[in-house]
Amino acid sequence: MGYQASFRVWRGDVTGGQLHDFTVPVNEGEVVLDIIHRLQATQAPDLAVRWNCKAGKCGSCSAEVNGMPRLMCMTRMSTFDQAETITVTPMRTFPVMRDLVTDVSFNYTKAREIQSFAPPADLAPGEYRMRQVDVERSQEFRKCIECFLCQNTCHAIRDHEDNKQSFAGPRFLMRIAELDMHPLDTADRQRAAQEEHGLGLCNITKCCTEVCPEHIKITDNALIPLKERVVDRKYDPLVWLGNKILRR
Amino acid sequence: MTTQIERHEYDVVVVGAGGAGLRAAIEAAEAGKRTAVISKSLFGKAHTVMAEGGIAAAMGNVNSADSWQVHFRDTMRGGKFLNNWRMAELHAQEAPQRVWELETYGALFDRTKDGTISQRNFGGHEYPRLAHVGDRTGLELIRTLQQKIVSLQQEDFAAHGDHEARLRVFAECTITELLLDTSAGATDVPTIAGAFGYRRETGDFLLFAAPAVILATGGIGKSFTVTSNSWEYTGDGHALALRAGASLINMEFIQFHPTGMVWPPSVKGVLVTESVRGDGGVLRNSEGTRFMFDYVPEVFRAQYADTEAEADRWYADQVDNKRPPELLPRDEVARAINAEVKAGRGSPHGGVFLDVSTRLPAAEIMRRLPSMHHQFKELADVDITAEPMEVGPTCHYVMGGVEVDPDTAQSRVPGLFAAGEVAGGMHGSNRLGGNSLSDLLVFGRRAGAGAAAYVDALGDDRPTITEADAEQASAAAVGPFERPDGESPYALHQELQQTMNDLVGIIRRADEIEQALHRLADLRKRAERVGARGGRHYHPGWHLALDLRNMLTVSECVAMAALERTESRGGHTRDDHPGMDTEWRQYLLTCVLRDGEVTITKQQQPPMRPDLLDLFEKAELAKYLTEPELTGHRKPGAGGGGTAAAAGTPEGHN
């Protein structure tokens, strides 16, 4: 049952760092985060890692496992070959603080730039009436646990640091879509999505959807519909092309 | 050694950024107070996200017979009448407004056919009462409050050009000490003057000067091996309050949630929501028996079904049928599972079977319990739409906490407030599912308002921090680095968890608790020698070394109170004192620190107000109250049922 696994864990800080090799016991049913914790408890007491719930609900333990953006608590050791060396590195898109912990403040800055829910002025608390079928679309996006793996993966910022200013990233474009589809929200959000939050920079490669641990269909259900709503006002070549292809 | 300290001044400092902390901060900020929120984790990651089932509030959307009086009765029954009745009353009255308010912040709850907020059944609640979003209600709550705070910050940005002008979140910061003003002022007692802590990222120190501090730090579950709680639950607020001179009550009462995962070992303790049972799931032992029918205690006999047929009819017709015993309060179900496993009728991995697969169509399970499906599929390779889950009790919630004034949430220490799990009294000896999220909102708001009013009353006469106190706090915090070869905090933590789990767990005995107290005394000495090596930059070993002190103090309170209370009630089961004792109900055990040592005193409960007593049948009260206490009941033979529910107009109901 138990075996000795080979781990390579990136250790360092803002000034630089490197991969460190560890040999560490693994027991049946464990996940990558268990192994990181075992390293902390037995070999590297100051190994920095973020985590909270250990059940895929809080979105704290995001990292890259063998290059794939993952939640460490939901990555089971049984998915790897026992002989395989498992490499754990911090999310690449955000600046490293220490070891596996990155500075994700970019996301909190972006969150503040999105106009908040604008409640209807004529309804008092307790008077809200909405149909289940109408709230379900936004509810899908509110499943988001803010692990920021989609933000980490999206090449519009992963490979283009200079886009960080003008691009909110999939998580926060999805937040705009969520509010835009909220049955009682009164704000007009479509112009800002395009002009202030960089919706046009998304070229629907669906990388965000692929890494979402909550299996939210970010691209299909949030970003593309938002682009379609925007296109009424502004010409977007990708949507135009998409429509051309799909209608054939 | 002089260490640089980053200094801030606020009107109100909220320690903790879960549901209670964020709701308190919103209230304080809206009252015009400059407010700081200190969060051990990133903003939006608090343990509240783990709450699954829902928020209990008698809105009456699904069954219009519901009212605050019925909710109050259920809460008192669930807590075996040990609850602070005033808190239970305020909670039941105000919960609906707190839920409706969330909709104005942007929350999207599941709906009824009429378009109102849907409500689901839960253990101990007479009517469908829990507002919910599938089985991820806690996430909805935390995100909604987080987004409301962002919205307030946007307003401040528009007015002052600075998002953080009036309300600032200090993410990944830990408070290690509260600071007092002990100079005899208007009052003769020490008052809150601020708080000291560190930034987890850099290890730099933080000093907050503030006349009001609200503790909203949650619970203590990390002192146990098998727990549903995250690393943050190290009893910080409980210990900070004690060291500042406040009192804790009810520390012997710890809720073991009946259904935690039992396999694989690495997820042992992770929560399986009570909604599984609320929506039809049943518990079976290895012989296939629905064993809960054998565990209905006498006090609940009248409300729970005798046969499987009646229990099954209840889901469709709640008027003519009694409830399934799977929906007994959590303490009863946890003890029953424990007994079945001990009797050799457990599942292969030492739990029992929780089955929803034969009770609901797969599509319905996927709709109502999506995150449970996901959790079991990904972590245990179990498809809950096709096979039963294996579950067992897990340390989930501490009913005990800071003794507070029900209306203002202020502790014995002027300027120190507490709300949510860190506060005691509301839930008595056992909390009903769904009453936690509502507790956070109701008393979070009250703490925010209480702190704001306290600051207003102070005027310009603000307490001050002494440099000596700040230096002492700073020296204590760097302590572990002076012992680079000291003991490992991780090893010590494991021993502590094992001790509490084995000796002060779900079933307790005097000799075992005494043994635990000996071990805790030894661990406390060793904890003074734990060490950390290297820099202060994001150093989890150092963080744990500092948290250990709090866990040990709080564990001592739990063990001492558990030894003292020689009866079994709610979340405190004594094998050597199995019965519930009406005499004991009149007393709370209160912990304070005297010269650094935990001491316990027995404190009489205030008698329940007659109009609240009248909400119950006298016959039911007689099961819990002593004969002299019953004389307060003014309607012999009447009361209870629908008549009482119609007696008053619940605040804010429409």
C-alpha cells in the first residue's frame, strides 16, 4: 500500500529559487497536499503553502503539479505512477512570495474594479421574487471558489504581463456575466466589459474552463454569451467569425 | 532587539473574516466607524465556506405555519434548554431579515415555485426552514458578504479616492495578543486599547490602536485529530479573550457532527452535509438495518416516527406524519453511530452507511447535492448516486465561547465583543444544523452595532496602548526563534490532537479526562520549548508554534469543564454519568484565567422569561426544568403547538 515517492518542490522567494528533491512516504488514498504537509512535518518545517478546507471548497491550495494548474487537495496520488517524480511549483502567472505561495493581490484589485450588484430601488428586503430557472445561470458562476487557476492559466496574462492592466481575466469577466444575468440587477455592464475590463482580449481558447476545479463552463456559459451581448453594440471579429462557422 | 512595528489606528478592529466578522464589519462601517478586518487567510477563504446545508430562518416560505416562536422552541430543544434564551429569542426573530438583506447584497438562493427563497428540512427543525444554494450555502454567504464589503469600498473610493479609507481588510495576518488600558479611568476595570499581530507573508509586526475589538475567530476543532475544521480553527479568539480578562462558558459542549467521511484516511473527518438526510438519505448499519429507530430518546419520542413507513411518508406529508429519526439533533445521531460501530455493526472503514442512492433519482441527487457528489467522486471514488457513503462522527463545532451580553455582544471586558462560533450561550449544549449561519449574521450585525455604540459613548476619551505591552507582545511572538533546536510544533500538535480525540472526545469518563489533564499540563511545559528555525517570511512552523499556546489553553478549558459537569447533555456525554440532570441545567460552567491558570466556577442561569416559557407545553418543560422553575409557566395545560405560534407578531414578518 504505502510507498516512497519522489517529489520535486520549488523553494525560494522573490529573489529566486530552485527545485528541491525529496523522498517521502505516501499512504493509500492520499492527495498531493497530504504529501506537502508530510514534508512540512518531517523534513521542511518552514515550507510555505496555502491551504484551508482540504476538501476543494475554499480554493486556497492552487499550484502547478507536473505543470498542470491544480488544487493540491483534489489531486490524488493514485493518479500518478509510483515511479513517477512529481513536480510541484507555484502558480506561474503571479509573483512568488515564498515556496508555493504566490501574491494573488492582482485578483483582489480586479474584483474592486467591477461595479457591484445594483439592487432595484423599488424592492424592500424580502420582496425579491425570482424564478429558479432565471437564477440558475448566475448560480453556476457563483460556484466559483476563487482558486484563481483560470486567471493563472489564461495566456492573455500568463504570457503577456503587460495585459494585466487592461484585462480582468476569466474569473472577473465571469463575474460581470453573472451580474449581467442576475434577474434583478439594474446596471448596464456590457460596455464596461468590453472597454474597461478587456473582454475583447479573450479569444475563447477555453483554457480557463479546462482547469476549473468546479467544472464551471466559463467560456461557453459566461464569456461567449457576454461577448454576444456586447456585439450588439460593438463589432467583435471573433464572435463574428464564431457565428459564421457555427451557422454553416 | 528592536523590531519594526507597523502601526494603525481604527475605531473598530474585527478579528476574523468569516460570516460573523464580515457582517460585523459591514455594520460598524455603515455606522460610520473606521473599521479593520483581520483575516488569517486570504479574503474570502474563511471556514464559513465549508457550511453546506443552509441558513435557518423562519420565513415561512415553504410552510406558512413557521414563525420565530417555533424556531425558538426548536433551538431550545436542540440545546437541551441550556441555551441563553435571550440569544435564542433574538436569533429566531431577526434571522429572516438577515437573510433577506443578503439578497440586497446580491445573494442568489434557490427559489420556490412562487419565486421566494426556497427552504429545506434539517435535523431538529420542525418545518422546512433552511435557505440554501444547493449544498454550498456557506460559499454563497461568504462571497456575498465579501462582495458587499467591496461595494462599500467602491463607495469610499468614489467619496475619498481611496478604497481603504474607511474599511480595510488585512489578509493573511494573525492577532497574537489583545492590548488593554489598565490605567484607572472612568471605569475601574481594564478596557480594550488595541491588538497586536503579525503579517504571515513577511513576519512583520502589526499594532492596532482601537477602542473596540470584535472577536469573530470561529472555533477550536484543530485540537482534535478527526475534525471537519480547517487549520485556522485554533481557538485564537477564545484564548485571546481569556488572556484579556473575559470569561468563557459552556466549553464542555463540543459538537461531533454525525456524518464525516471516514475513508480514505487523509480526508477522515471532512464534512458530509446533513442535507443528505434532510433530502431523504438514511443511515444503515452493516446488517442493513435503519438503526436510528432504536435511538429515539424519551424527550423526543412524540416528534419522531416509530416505523419506516411513517418516516418515509413524512417527506411528502409533514402534517399527518412524524419525522424520520435520522433527523434527530446531531448529538443524538452521533452517539447512535458511535454505539453501532462499537457493537460491531459498522462499515468496513469504521463508520456506518449513509445512503441516498436508493432514495432519490440520480438526477435529483446531482441537483440537490452537487458538491457532495463531487467530493465523494474525487476523493473517495464513490458515486453517491449509485452506492452508499461511509460516514462517522467528526469534531465540528464548539458550543462554548466568550460569555457576552445577548443584545450588544459585549464581553465582561469593556470594548471587547464576540460573535459567531467564538461566542457562547446561543446554542446551549448542542447546536442545530443551519443555526450557525443565521447566528453569524444576527450576532455579527449586533456586535458591529454594539461596538459602534460603545465607541460613540467613549467620545474622545480613548484608551491608550503602552509601549511596554507592545514590546512584550513582540518578544513573545519571536520567542520560538530563540530556540532553533527546540521541539517540533508539528509533533506537539499531533500529540495534543490525539489526547483530546481519545480522552475528551465524543464519549467521556472521569479517569480519562484526568489523564488528559495530566498530558495537557506536560504538553504545556513542552510548548514553552518549541522552536522555529530560519526567517519569519511565510513560516508555517513558526505560525503553528504560536497557535499551539491557544490550542492548549482552550483544550484545558474543555477538559476541566468536562470533568466538572457530572451529567450527559447535548455535546457532552459522560459514560459514568449517563443521565440528563435538571439540577445541572440551571448552571453554566465559566472559565477565567487567574494568574495564568484556568479556573472554573459554577454560575446560575437567569430564569427564562414567562412569555417564553409559555411557548412550551408544561409537560415538555418538566423534562428539562426543576419543579420550582416550572412555576414561571403561566398557562398550565395550554401553550405549545399552533396556539403559541400565533400568539405574537414576529418582528419583520410579512
